[in-house]
Amino acid sequence: KLSAKITRHAINSLLYVLHPYLVAQYWRTLRRFPDIAVPRDVNEKMLWRKLFDRNPDFVTFSDKLLAKEYVRQRHPDLAQSPVLWSGTDLHDLPKDLAGRRCFLKANHSSGMNIALENGPVDKHQLVKATRGWLAHRHHRIHGEWGYRDVSPEFFLEADISAGQDTDIVDIIVYVFSDTVTLIVATTGEKTARERVAVFDADGCRWNALPVSYYGRAAKVALPDDFKLPVDAATLSRQALLIAHENDHLRVDFMWNGEQLHFCETTVYPGGGYRRYSDPGIARLMGQSWNLADAWFLRAPQSGWRRRYAAWLKSQLQTRV
């Protein structure tokens, strides 16, 4: 046990020196230093994933356009928001988008989203508004390796809510290996009307849900009588098909009042800096995430990675 503690301390010390920004960001957000060598909770495991796991699937899942094609091939019957155009030069946008409300997005990052209303598009204003989008490199700032080999592009996505009277329901499904642990439903996302509900995999209300869920911004709970528009078993089945035995993946859907649509996949949800107002949520996610199923520990490694992988496997097997 003493030898394992010394080895773990040495590995953590080296990782702190090699990745000071990520460790400092972790401490600033969570007010504790991470055990990256033998991660225990969901945030430590996410930081470990950033530094060690080079699963080739992560590039596909991190590229919004590649993820759409991946899901189209694996699940052709699952609806998606149509992509009307993609490219690197906004001057090549279709000349006439009249009658098609849509969204301009970037395939290689989050938070890049502009709604285009019906009518002529001012390309000059769009170029100004999106200046720097394609130059933004998510992996350099946040250490999220999966974005490194994504070729940045703009794309136009059709608005699936057009003509629907009901609110869009954004549905997030958290997959861990062959299990769905949490399902999160949000209405009025990113507006003053945003409401959230957290369910377990059976569709039951998560116990004592507080108003704050993500930790960075206050969330207001949906009414007690809110029900998922699609049953949890169906959501779980479709998310598991997309995740395809990866050790952890977030799969996002949207319900437009008539049909469930696939949206995107997220390899690094929360970036490893998530705080949950209900500590039970973090505990459940950490317990559900089995690192033994991670690509890094399943695929052959070489050099020091091979030695570290063997040591980590032994620690995971003997840890109580």
C-alpha cells in the first residue's frame, strides 16, 4: 500500500508539472486538487480522459458533422435536423434562404450558434459576428484532445421546431459503458424560460432535485408533473446504440412535439469541472464510470503508457 501511495503521488506530481493550467482550473472551480493517477469521481475521471485517453471515436463524436454521419449510418431511422450547407467561407452560403429558419453553427466547438430568421441573409454581418470561430481551437484551451483533429467548418442546420406549437424539449442522456445513468430534460434552453428536470434511467424523478444543476448558472426545476415526451427505455436504447460500448458519452436529442431528433454527442461534458447541487448526482456518475472500459486500458499501449496502464489496472482491481 505504501508503494502504491508513493507511485500515485509521483505520477500526480509529474502531471501537475506537465499540465499546470488544467490543474489550476480544476482547483479554481472545485477547490481541491485532483487525483489524476487513480481518479475516483466523475470530474477526476474526466480530467484523466483529457490527458490519457486517445480513443479514435472521440474525434468523430467531437465533430458535429461527423457525428451526424456516424449516427446516420448506425441508426438511419433516427431523425436529425437537416444540414442545409457546410463550408469554411460564409460568402458561399446559399443565396436565398427565404422561408427556412435555420441555425449557423461550427462543427468543432460549443457555444457557436446564430439563429437566422426567414428572409435575406446579411453575409457581411455574419462574417463579422463569426470572426475567430474557425480559428478557435478547443483542445488548446481546455485540453480536450478529441477536438484536435477536427477540421473546423461552418454549417447551416434547419430549425426542426418550425410549424410546431409546443416547446422544444432538449434531452441529454448520460451513457456509461452499457448503462444509462441519467436523463436530463430542458425546456426553453438558453432563455429566461429555461427549466430543467433530472431523471434516473427508469424515468423516475431524481430525489430532491434543487434548482441548481450545472453549477455555473441557476436552473429552475420543471413542474412536478412534467413527464419525458419519450419513454426512458426508448431513449436509453437509442443512446446506447450510438455510444456503442464507449466507457462514457453524452448523447443529445431534441423533441419537437412530434418526433425525436438526434442532435450531437459530447465526449467531455462539463470539461471535468462540474459541480452538482445534489452531491448524489456526482457520486452516481462517478460510480457508474468504469475506467476499465476506457480505450486507454483496453487497447495496447507502448512505452511508459504501457507501464502506467498496467499499474492503473492493478489499482482499479484492488481498490475498495
